[in-house]
Amino acid sequence: MKVTVTEEPAWKRVLDIEVDNDQVEKEKKAVIESFRKTLNLPGFRKGKVPFELAEKHLGDSLGNELLQRVIPRALDEALRENSIRPLGDPSIDDLHFEPGEPLKFKASVEIAPELEITGYKGLAVTKEVPNVDSDMIDETFDALREQRATPGPVDRPAKAGDIVKISYLEQGTEDQDPIEAELEIGGERTPEAFSKGLEGAAAGDKKAIDLPFPDDYPDVELAGKAKTFDVEVVEVQEKVWPELDDSFAQGVMGKEDATVEMLREQIQLNHEAEAQMHAQRVLTDSLVGKILELNPFDVPQGLVNRTIERIVAQAEEQKPLPEEEKQKLADSYREGVENRYRFDFLINALAKQEEIQVSDKDLDKEIEGFASRENQPAAKIKAQLKKEGGLDRLYDDLLKRRVTEKLLELADITEVSVDIKAQEG
């Protein structure tokens, strides 16, 4: 067998494969012999039909059977001999298949780009170290107090933040019993039309509120339309916040000896920890981004296209999409998918260069740590991960973590203090 490998581009290999006629004839005989063993013809015992007669009965299907046997075997051998590990199924072109002649064809496969990453040692990056100010702590106190607020009835029109008890019916369904509900004016779960319609209303007021449905609403029968509801305000309630005292701190922290000052310190520590994690993520993203800028490379487009096709297919499971919408969806995901694979290839290349590995013992240690936190047997968690294909994901996550830790170790990092709100923005 003759094989010529062409690189076009770096993530693609085109194999020109020629299988000599002697090998083709050998495989042809094997196909006929296999068919002959199962062939039943009058006057012959099963498996005893003459070779030439079995070949005649195969007819035109012999060629297809032969190609289905020869091409995969030749391709596997060619890939193995040239140490090529394809990322997906090959495409076969320029097939030449004539009696008495060698079988020739081209096979195109995508592979992971072969990368030599440079410029990452001593690379200058900045880490923004956050400062937590008193305003953020006060905002957290307010949020905690609002979460523990108790509603109380008030004799006034409703305003933003109030809880409004209502009784409502969709127009045209007056023969049904009214539905009761409690809505927060301006709340995340309150439709905007109801917040606007109920603000300024007092107990006993009656209103007709139009509720529009967006064009992309999941229920196609309602998408782009509106319904009108007859609404009666039953009661307006105001949120009463608890006092900010030691008793409040004890309830939040679950400690009998807790004080407001202890709670303040805990809130500050939490904000600082969250900001540090955010800063570390930003630093890592910045570092990886700079390395990719120094080492640009293309990713296999077939791999990208297959991933996007799966995303679009999943979207269509929820709702059928016209071709134009499918194309828009695909285009919107392309850059993100390419960047994801570009990051994965970078990590694998750096792991090879820096000789970073993840062993079975490393995976077991990771699983044991998770099992301890979840108070479950490690063997049970490992079995579940293995069943769901999670061990490969765990391996990838651990490898990425180790590579990024190494990159940070090798980088030239300058720390600067910033306002935490500016950092979060």
C-alpha cells in the first residue's frame, strides 16, 4: 500500500492512498467466500455453492461490499503508520476503482493542531487586587434585612417594593373562580405590566391590565399577542425590615453570641474572598488571552461546525426554527465555540511542553476530596462519574487547573489596588 500525506492546513491531513491490485483481489475473494458460506441455492448444501456462482449472485453489490471492506482497513492502517489521530470521521474523495487496477482514493481528516507555544514565560500581566469599602458592607446589610422583612398591611397606594394581594381573572373567563396572588411591585418575578398597572393602586381598586407576550415566547399561540386581566386589589402590604442589632446578627449567623460587628467582619471577609476569586479569574483570562495573541492558530472547522450543529439541533428540540433563524443562531455561537477549542488545544500543548500530567491517583484524590465535602462514599461517586462519562471531564478540568497554575507561576505579575465596584463593573 502506498500513502502520501499532505498538510493543508495545519489542522488537516489529506492522505492519498493506493491499495495494490493483489491486495484488492485478496479482499475480493474474502468477500465472496464470506457470502458463499451463507448462500442457499437449490441443488447445493449451505456453504457449498461454487465460488464462481456465488460471485455471480453477488452481482453489482460485490463492488460496494468490497469498498466497504477495503477502504476502512486501508485508512486505519494509513492513519496508524503515520501516527495521525483524527478528530472526526474522514471524508473520502477521488475514488478510482476499476477491475485489475489498484484502488486509489483521497481521505481528508482533521487533527488537533501541532503547536509549539512561545512567549509565556515571564509574560507581564496585571492583577487587580480589590478593596472592600463600607458602602458595599452596608448594601449587604440592607439586602439581608430585606430578605428577612415581614409584610404588614398599610392604608395607602402601593409603591415600588410593596406586596400587593390581588384577585384576578382573564377577560372572557368570568364564569370561573377568581385567582388570588401576591405580587411585589417591581419584583423580578412580577410581570412589568402588572408592576406598572398596580403601582399607585389602593385596596379596593379595580383595574384592567394588558399583559403582552414577547415574539419569542415559547408558546407559539401566545407569542406576539396580549391578554387582558380584570384585577382587584385586595390589600397593600409594606415590607418591615428588622432592626440591625445583635439579635439580627445572631439569626443570620446562627450563633447565640454573634454581634453586629462580628457579622460586619464576616461580610467583609466574604466580599474580599469573592473579589479575590474574581480577580484571579480575570488575571487567568488575561494571561491566556495574551498567550493566544502571541501564538495565533486556526481550529478545525469541521469540529467547530459539528458542535454548532448540535447546539442548533438542541434549540430546535424546543421550537422549530426557520433556516434564517438557524443560521443566525449558528453565527452567534461560532466565535465562542472556536475560542473554546482554541483554549483546549492551547492547554494540551502547554501540558505537553511543561510535562504536566494527571494520574489515576490524582483523580482519586480529587474524588476523595469531593466525597468528603458531600459526605458520600468516594467509590460511589467514582462509579457514578464513570457511568456518566464524568471521569474524562474531571481529568480535563484538573489538567486545565494545573496548566493555568503553571502559567501563573511562570508569569511576571504586578498587583495593583482597585476599587471593588470598578473591578466588578
